[in-house]
Amino acid sequence: MRTDEKKLNLRVNTIKSAIKELAEESKEFDVCDHNNLSQSFEIKKHFIENDGRHLTVEGVKMLASNMRRSIDNVLNIPYTPVQNRRSKRNFGGISVLVKKSIAGGITPLPTENSNYMWFKLNQHYFNLCKDLYICFLHIPPENSSYSRKEGDQFEVLVSDVGKYSAIGDILLCGDFNARTNTAVDFVANDNDFIHSNYDQHYLVDSISLDRNNQDTVRCGRGNSLLELCIQSGLRILNGRTFGDTLGKFTSHNSMGSSVIDYMVVSESMYHNILGFRVHDFIKSLSDHCMLSCLLSVDFVENKKNSRVPRCPTPRKFFWNEDSICKFQQALQLPSVTSKLEQFVHNSVYSLDQDGIDIAVNDFQSCINEAANIALKQRKVKVTGKKKKDKPWYNTLLHDLKKSLDHYSRVLALNPFNKELRAKCFHLSKTYNKTRKEKRRNYFKDLMVKLKNTSQSNPKAFWDIINTLKSSDQENKESGIDAESWVHHFKELNTVNNSKLNLNNEYWNALKLCKIPEGMFDTRKCNKYNSENMFDQIFNTVPIEKINLNMCRYLLKVNRKTCKLALYGELGRFPLYIDIIMSMVKYWIRLYNDKPKDALLSEALAENITMIDNNQQYVWKNKEPWYHGKMTRLEAESLLEKYKDMGDGAFLVRESESVIGNYTTSFL
């Protein structure tokens, strides 16, 4: 492709199209496509030299990559793209928001995979025929580096669908990275007559509506999704449901548009779906369009905890010297006095929270009626709460975002317009680059101002600091009420029976782990109970003291600081926790009597029996090989006397280095 002759480029593209048609019909050769080098029948400027005839280094790399991909296709070698090391695109995770009014009937299900989130909708709470299991998911592309590293995540979805479909209905929603074209997701021409004689439990595919799809491509992941739908009785909502009968594109990028985001529902739940919609494409938010559906349920809101709504706050009134007399006269009017008498003599009010709220509302309505008659109201301008823009978000960025959103909506209506696509994504690149540059320059100027005013103008310095603090407080608005926090921390304090039994098992194991006498400072550890035994014992160990001193040094606090505060601030734990866990694990391994530890297990069982019978130190007086207190030199000289008896002579003595332990000396 040359930049000096556009007519020649058009001829080349015409010939290339004809060759591609021949390649599709014949399997004897393959076409090496270089469409990524050009745009709108013109080669991209950064791929061509100034002379208009030779490729740049980037152009040669792209050309070689295209040729390698074509050769791999001929040799049936799967294409495995390599992720750029400098790429910062990572999976940000999945988050789900649930309304408080329906949270009582929704239960999150445990999962070990970060690409899925399963929720259960209780059938009794929502009056459904079965429990509904909803999965929000993101499956990485089939040939991506993540799939090669972590394995195909679609297999995990298949196993989860098989598990939950046996006990309820299924609703899958998310980015499948699968292109299915208009292929069927059901068994065509299925009826009871064929399978009634062979399988009485066979479920016939009753929903056989064809799907529309603007995406004409079908990939391997798409075939897997269609097989999953046929096997599990699932139906794709895209292209066949009210609200999206055309099968709109759900993803738009610089290379083209595709349908890779789906909502898939069980066939038995299909009639509960009132509508499905693919929302407008907004490039400033995402490359994907938002999906939504309407699910019909017979749900009655629980009003036991609903509070009595209070009267709206009255408007402000003008108050002057004559207002007192006018307000008193208004209180004496028959309409107001009758309400006040009714309020005073009303015995319906209860002493609970709801009764007090009703009484306050009735009394406030009496006062408001008198104020509306006697006083003049002030006009209050009703203005909506407008979200403040970031300080670096100026008019230029606002105009760029407005233009980008406009071109995004137009591109969704004309997805095959290449010039419009190039303009839209060029505008997106300009907007993101300008936004990052404005933000970077803002903080850079802010740091310069802080540096210049820290010594010369302290007032201006602290004004800037206070401005930053106020902006942070505005953004940190929590929508969680106090009752939810109290309920959350109450659950944290509740004891789990399974964990309690496990702790008892560990505690019984620790009772049998004898701590040698003299290993710790007995003056500090003579008296301890089962609750704080380890705190009292292990805090005297020098290594734990070093750990605490290091924590104090890092936080730059004095020696009187609470230990719990030190551990909590740094997110650390006492070292003896790891020591105890290692001891218990080793003891349980011996207690379970594994074949390779049979000798140790027998020794442990014998030791436990001796401890129970108070016979652990009987051998001190009975066995001839025990010699009590003896130095190392004395033991060596004693063993030298029995050297003529051969190897195997031994004796046991008290340890000199560790008080309470014993040492074996042998030839």
C-alpha cells in the first residue's frame, strides 16, 4: 500500500477481497490479511516512512506479526497472543448492589473464583416456583494470557450451572466473551413423541424462538455457550426478548463491534422475563453497553420495621414584632383549637417509637396550620443537589466528554461506519489523555503552592490543606445506617459452633503438649489460667519482646503503648500463634497415626499413658542407663570404659543448656 496513489490502493483492496472469497471456498491456501495496517483505504501514518513507500520499524513488526499468524493458521497452531509487560489493564473485579427492601430474600453463595458471584433468590420470599440462582460473571477471552495462566474459566461455570440447575432455576448475566451468531440454543423439532418410549424424565425444549443477532461471527467460546444452553435447558435473551428483538451489539472497540455480553435464563423462568434491553453505548464509561431485564415476581414488602413518616419540614416564615399577636390569634381560631383539643384528649397514642412519631406529626400539623394563617411564608428556591466536578475538570474536558458521548450513541446506531468509529475512538483517546494530563498538572501545581507557602505564608498553606480535607469528606458519604453497623458487629461477636468445637479439639491437643520446666521465666508464669495462658507464657520469650520493640520503633511510640494497639495498627499477630499452630498440627498428625509416622505415634501413645498414670519419670530410678546430672566430659569418659563392648552403648543425662530437658550420649 502506497500513500501517493489512492487509486492503486483501491485496486489492491478490490483484488484482495476477491482473493479472500477464493480462500474461503478453498482450503488449499490461506490469505495473510494486513487490514490492521490501514484505515479507510489509507495506511496509518506511524506505519509508513516520510517517502511514502517504506515501512517504519512499527510497520515491519505488525507485518511480521500478521505473517506469523497466517502461518500458524495454515499449520493449525493455536494463536496465543502475548500480553505486553507494560500493560496496566487488569480485571477490576465484580461488585453487586442490592436494595435494602429485598435484601432479606437474597443470599450470597460462597465461591472461590473471582470471576463469578452467585446469589440465591428465595422462592418463598419472592413467591417463585423454585429458588432462583443468579450469577454475575466475567469470563476472560479464550486465547488471553489470563486464560493460559489460570485455565479456562468456562469449565468452572459449566460445573456450577450443573450443580445449581438441579435444585433451582438459573439466570446468568455478564461478559462471556462468546460470539454466537444466530445459531440455535435449543433442540430443533423436539417433542414428547420421540423420547416418551426411551426416557420418561426427558424435558422437551418448548421455547424454540429464533434469535436475531447483528453479530455474524461465531467463535469456539460461542459454540461452548450454545452447548451449555442445550444441555442445561437455558435460553439466551439477546435478540428474542421484548426490548431487544434485533440483537444489538453489546461491545464496541476500535476494531469493530460484537455481541459478547448476554443474559441467559432457564426455560422455566423465561415467561417471568417481561423485558430485556441493551442500553446506549457510552464510551466515556466503558467499551460495553449496560444490560438490564425486568423479572416478574410476586413480592410483598415487609413493613414490620417501617417507620411512620414524619411531616415535611415547614417552610420558613417572616417574623417581626406583630407576628406574636397574629400567631396567638391564629391559635384561638376554631379550626386550630378543635385540632389541639383532639390532640390533647387522644388516648390512642402508644408509648413506643411509632406512637411517639404519630403524636409529633399531629402536633406539628396544628402548629403548621396556625403559622400558615398568621404568618407570611418565605419563597425558597428549590434546587437539585448537583454533584461537584473535580477541580481539574474544566470546560474543555466537559465539551470533550459531551462530544464523545454523542459520537458513541451515533456509533451504536451505525456500527458499520468505519470513519465514524475511527473518529469516536480517536476522540476517546484524546479525552482520556487530556483528563490524565489535567489531573497530573493540577496536583503538580498544588505541590508547588504548598512548598512555596509552607514557610512564607502559613495561612495560605493551611487553607489549601483544609480545602483538600473538605473535598475528601464530601466524597466519603456512607449510605449504611447505624442499625446495619450494629447488626454487623453483633454477628462478628457471635460464636460459631463449628469453630468452637475445633478450638476445643486444639485445646485438648495442647493440654497434652508438655512445656518443659525452666523454658520460661517461672516467676512470671507460675499462675495462669486457660484463657490467657499463652499470653502470659510466650510474652516472656525474648523473640516476642523483640517483635514488640520493633513494632514500637516502626510506629515511634513509647514503651507504655498497649500491645493490642501495636498489633492492630500494623496488622500483625503475636509470633506464638504460628508456634502453637505448628505444635498442634504436628501433634494431630501423630495422633492420626499415619503409616510413615507409626513409630512416633506409638511413642506418643506410650507417653500419654505414662503421663495419665504419673509414671513419666519412673525410669529415672529403675533404668541403669539414666545417670542424672552429669557433664559432657564425664559422660564421654564413662562411655570410653565400655568401648570394648562395641557400638551402641548409650546413657541419658540431664541437659546442661536447657533446664528440664534430657540429653542422650552414645558411641
